[in-house]
Amino acid sequence: MKACVIGLGKSGVAAARLLKREGWQVTVSDRGNSTDLQRQQQELAADGIRVELGDAFNPELDSPKLVVVSPGVPWDIPGLQQARSLGIETIGEMELAWRHLQDIPWVTVTGTNGKTTTTALIAAIFQAAGLDAPAFGNIGYAACEVALLAQKPDWAIAELSSYQIEASPSVAPKIAVWTTFTPDHLSRHKTLERYYNIKAHLLHQAQYQVFNGDDPYLRNVGKLLAAPVRAEACWTSVKGKADLIGNPELGVYIEDAWVRTAQELILPANLLKMPGRHNQQNLLMAVAAARLAGIDKAAIAQAIASFPGVPHRLEHICTWQGVDYINDSKATNYDAAQVGLASVNSPAILIAGGEAKIGDDSLWIDTIREKAAAVLLIGNAAPSFAQRLQESSYSNYEIVETMERAVQRSPELAKQTNASVVLLSPACASFDQYQNFEQRGDHFRQLCQMLGQ
């Protein structure tokens, strides 16, 4: 039987290897033709997996029985639309992994922002409890890499983007967490309603639901008890028990500086060293998932006390001439970047820009005016961001275009403005200059570590 995998990233390679192991005749298709892709092509060819580079996927040429789509590939490209119209089963890489791992319990984390930190916290807690619980999806392993492991884990801890949920309709977790909801990825999903419904589908499928009760949009949905919220859902709040919605006996909240439920104190809230109220929200959702899984509070406290943070999300890189350099490359939209800037000490030098996204930038602009001593603008969005700042009566910005120039300029600018922080928090996708936000953050880290050399 023939199967085609679309996209040759980490997920595509893992999906191809899993299908090959299951006896499929596998072809991988990728429109790119880079040196790295050619290297992967040779490696897979040695395992009997054919790779076609440089051409768009055409299902009529191979006539596959199954098509598996990598997370970054748009669900509505012509080749995939054609495959579905021909009756060819077309699924996401996450769906393929689910078919091999559905006999173990899953915790899934979705949301516009906060997914990665919350997923990493949950995995750390489960592992501190002695469970084999790898994090995968948008973090750690590709989903099919976990399915390829010689021994199945005790739990699957999956971060799922809207792209992955859209292509994986069967995933039915034991516990589903929804972190935040704001406009994002609208260039792909077209409408806010469609973006919401994709995420809501995952929560519908879950046995237990956890919602961030401090998120304005989710809170409004919760008050209406509209889909996908069930009456027995667990809500969280950093504002205390009185601010919980849903059944307060089921919630997890912060009160008198403790993370707690109505029944017990669980851990001091300051045990988590990551800054910002949003990270306190992430902590509550992770604790809620752990308690629903039956993990005791000693293991939770142990994991949180030793949690190192997440790369590219308010990651402290170094201190140079008394100024902290912080990597927040994962802030790929206005809301995430606003949270990042609000979380650091001020005054700050902000490095922002890249490939701009659709969204409301007003709160982000307000936070820049309040906390940023200066803004260094990079990437394709630099001119439009400069115009928006100018319109908002903020003039202390410079268009520097590249990350190299931004980091080179930052020490002198920090000295002039008495800034204590240089923060990369782009509010943009990275694809104009980098392959992904990780590569962008790694480049920033490398440049920062070279300061003074």
C-alpha cells in the first residue's frame, strides 16, 4: 500500500519512518530543495523511503491510499484538496501518532499563547512523579517519534497548535487544557470563529477540561456555558477563589500567595521562578492537569521548584555591562509580545519585527509606550511598525533591519537610556529571515554571548 507524507521537517521524517515500519510503501514530498533537505533525502533513501523535492504534491501521480500532512503544511493547498476530493484518506502527523498511542492517556495543551510553558510544566510534574511522560508536538519530540519508541510511555503530553488539531480530528485526550484565545493564524484559518471552533473541537473530545479563567475570551465563553465547556470543567484564576467561574470546588487558584484548591494548599506560588502573571496562570493550569491525573502535591512542588524555564520564552541569556539580555523569540504575535514586555523590568530596549501577523496591536503599543526606552525594528515589519509607533506618538525607535545590527546597537542604547533589559520579543513570525522562531532565538543568543569579544 502506498502512503505519501507532505513536508520533510522533523514530523514528516518521523511519520515516514513510522509508516515504513508498518509496511507502507512511503514517498515524502516537499516543495523545498535546500542542502539540508537533500541530506535528509539521502538518509531516508537508505531506509527505502523515496523523497521528492522541489515539486508540488500531485495525488494523481502516486495514487496513494493514505496522505499524512506535516504540521506546517497548510491544510487547504491544492494537492491536499484534490486528494480529499478523490477520496484519499488525508490526516495530520498528530493523527497518525494518535492511532498508535491512543491506548495510553493523553494530556493536550492548546491555546494562542502559553502552550509551550504549560506543556513543559506538565511534563516536568509527571516526570517528577516517576512517570514516563514525554512532551511532544510543538515542543520536544515530533508526535510520531514518540510512537516509534520501543516502549510506550505512561502518559503522552502533547502541545497542539490549531494546525495540528485541524488535521487530527480523532485525538481524544484524557485531559485537555486551553490556555488563552486571541486572534492568530487568521491568514490560514480566515475567521476567528473557525479558529475558535478548531480548538473547541479538541476540548469537546476530552474526558476532563481545564480552562484559564483569567483569559477574557474564555471567561466569557465559560459564563455562557457555551460549547465546549462542561459544567464539571476545572477553571483557574490568579485572582483567588472568589474570581473563579464554573464550580469553585473544582477550581485551582492563587490565594494568600498559595496555589490551592478549595480542599487543600498545594504549593507556594513563588516556587515558580519564571516572571510574569501569565506564568502564574500557566502554573495553575499545569497543577490542575496534574491533580486530575492523580499526582500528589509533593511531586508537583518538587518539579516546580526545579523548573528551569523554556527556551525562547523570556529566557535569560546573559548580563553584559549590568544589562540583562532576554530571549522571547517565541512571542510571535502582539498578545505574546505584550505579555513578554510587561513581564520584564523597565526601562527596556525592545527588539521587534519580522513577518507581521493580523491582530490588534493596541495593548502592545500601550505597553511599549509605558515600558520601552527604545525600540529596535528588524525584518519586513520594520517600516509598518515604525509607522504605527509614530502614529501613537512614540518616536524613540530605529529601523536596524537585522538581528546583528540590533544586538550591536543595544549596549550603547541601553547606556544612553539607563535601560536594565534588552528584550527580543518580536510580535511577529520569523519566516522573513529565519526558518522558525527557534532559529531566530538561537541567533539572538549567539550574538548576545559574543558581546565584548
